[in-house]
Amino acid sequence: MFDNLSDKLDKAFHILKGHGKITEVNVADTLKEVRRALLDADVNFKIAKDFTTKVKEKAIGENVLTTLQPGQLMVKLVKDELTELMGGDAAGINLSGAPTVILMSGLQGSGKTTFSGKLANFLKTKKNKKPLLVACDIYRPAAINQLHVVGGQIGVEVYSEEGNKNPVEIAQNAIKYAKANGFNVVIVDTAGRLAVDEEMMNEIANVHKAIEPHETLFVVDAMTGQDAVNTAKAFNDRLNFDGVILTKLDGDTRGGAAISIKSVVDKPIKFIGTGEKMEAIDVFYPNRMAERILGMGDVVSLVERAQEQYDEEEARKLQKKIAKNEFGFDDFLSQIQQVKKMGNMKDLVGMIPGAGKALKDVEIEDDAFKHIEAIIHSMTPVERTKPAILDAKRKTRIAKGSGTSIQQVNQLLKQFDQMSKMMKMMQGGGGKNLMRMMGGMKGMRP
């Protein structure tokens, strides 16, 4: 996420490295590179220029703290200004209605239908809501089918009307259906287009006027850069939407949309999409995003994701096994599954301070654990419980069964042994914190 921008900003800050104080000259040189990095990330020129001007004014007026080097101070100033530029504080979603009506808008291909499902899943699993998805894209049967597939994946009902070509009627009928059947959130997925056109804008404006949604959200593909910002402005002029959804932030995005969209439309980014899975949705925190852009990681979000997968009862059972030296490969496999539920591996690594920079040229796949899982699945139940019985003959069988080598099997056994010892040592702290377990998994790909 924003790897290219992060690298260029890091190089810009190196100009101040070794300087004892901030001067107008070294600040000007640094901010010239910062502005260039922002422009390369497809940030609007005026926004980039205003941004660096504000940072310069603050930098020249600052007395360098004794605990900070000039380079560190500049990073802090840029982080604070980036945070402010992206909205300052996280913006919540209005769920006050009975039911709450959420209207989704955006261009075709922005990921609107998929994100409607992600939002429904988020509200269902994290806000204890009963959402209803509504298919109002009357032009593409595939869109209606897609929404039904998405709804089936997450266990959320989808309302659609075969043969009805009036999206206003469909949306109004869906709200009546929701009230009659105990749904407390209605998410209306509308039609998208390949470009902003008057017909489309009139149609969604009519839907908006008829159902008076509590939240109107604009979904935009972050990879389209400045075009996304311009499109958001066109929609906002007509709909006066409440917030922005940035999708596909897990791709090779330049970051321009995330950085400048708030400044252009004066509406907050509320959620971001970080992958293809239905769980790949995050509340947008400007401060955390600024830290990630500057290579500082995002430990808070990482811990939050770990806590979501944390099961207190399972942790107690695991703790007892560790105390009795009974931690086996079935338990280890269970921990891997929990880590995988936290999101794609590249995104998780990017949340660890310094790890993103250290591993920037390393391709981290979502199936990073597949060899480990294959080896464990090739073991018998007894072997998983008692790894000590794995002799050369058993290892050969396991290697053949998992499509790996004996060296890979031995490597996993060695790392598993090291991890077991580590977990035993930290028994006082619990063995129940998934984050600590992740530390023992570093480099465990055979």
C-alpha cells in the first residue's frame, strides 16, 4: 500500500539527515522532494503545493526539540499535516434510522457491489445489525446475480424484483419489506456507469430524493488516482453525499485519491477496501494511514485485527497445553488459521513498523502458509500430537505426501520446536495473545 510514495518520501527526509538544525535552505530542498513525491502519487498540484507550504511554515517556526533530530521533526510535521489533509479524525457511520437506509453510489467497476456486501458483513458481524441488501442495478442482470452471490457468502438476504425497471420503486418496496421483516439496515446498491453522464446522475438523484437515505456513500477505485477525485466532485455536486469509500487499496495504488479527496469534496473517507475477501474492510483512520505512508506501520490496527480473532476459551485451553508441554501441530494449525483470517499477508506485514521497508522487494503471497499446512496435513493424528516420534522414515513419507522436501519438513520441525519453547517461556504473559504468537511465526515459510 503506497510503497512507491513511501520510498520517495523516505528519500526526501534523507536530505536532512546529519544536519544539526532546520534551516530555510534544507527545508526547501526536502519539501521540494516531498512535493515531487506527492505529484508522482497523482495528488493535485495545488493541494501538493499548499501542503508543503504549510509544512514549511511550521518547520521554520519550530525549535528543534533536544530529543529529535531535524529529520525526525520533519517526519512528524509531514505526518501531522497528512493526517489533517486526509480528514483528521475517523468518521463514523450514521446508524440512527429504523431502519437505517444506506445508498451506495459510484462508477461501474469501482467495486460498489462487492463493497455493499463487505459493508453488510461488517455491520452484521461487528455492529450486531440485521442488514438487507437491495439490488437496484436494473441494467445489468449480472450485477443482481453478483449481489445474490455475495449475500449468500455472508448470510445476508438480498431484495430484488425481477422485471421491474424502476429503481425508485424497487428501493421504496425494499424499505417497506425491511420494516415488515425486522431488518434494521437497508443497503441499496445502485447502477454504475463507465463515465459520469446526465441520465445516470438524474436516476440516482431521483432514488436519493425518494428514499431519503441516512447515509449516502460514494465508492471509488483508489487506483484511478486524480480521476477518482474529479469523479467524486461531480457526484458530490449532485448528491451531496456523506462519505467516501476507497476500494482496491491493496493494489499498486499511487495514493493520490486517499490523500486529496477529502480536501476537494470536504467529505470524509469512512471505509477502505483492502482485499477481495468479504472481511477485507477497514474503518479509515487518517492518523494510522499517514503513519503507514511514512513507513511507521500501524500496530494499533494490527492488534485490533488480532483481538477480533481472539477466543478467550480457546486461549485458556491452549495455555493449559503449553503448561503441560502438549502444544502440538493441530494447535499450531489452528493459530495459522486465525492469522489468515486477519487479512492478506502483505497488508499485515505493512502494519509492522519497519517491516514494509525491510521486505519491500519480497513478494508475500496470501498462501504463504500453504507448504506448512500441506506438511501438517500429511502427518497422522498421532504425529501431530507427538512430533518427537517423527523419525527419518516418517519424515520421508510426510515430504512425499505434502509435495515438499525432507529439508523443508526438518526446517518446520526445528521452527516449531523453537516456537514451543518461546511460548513456554512467555507463559507468565499468557500464551493467549495472538500477536506474540505471530512473532514466533516470522520466517516460517519453508
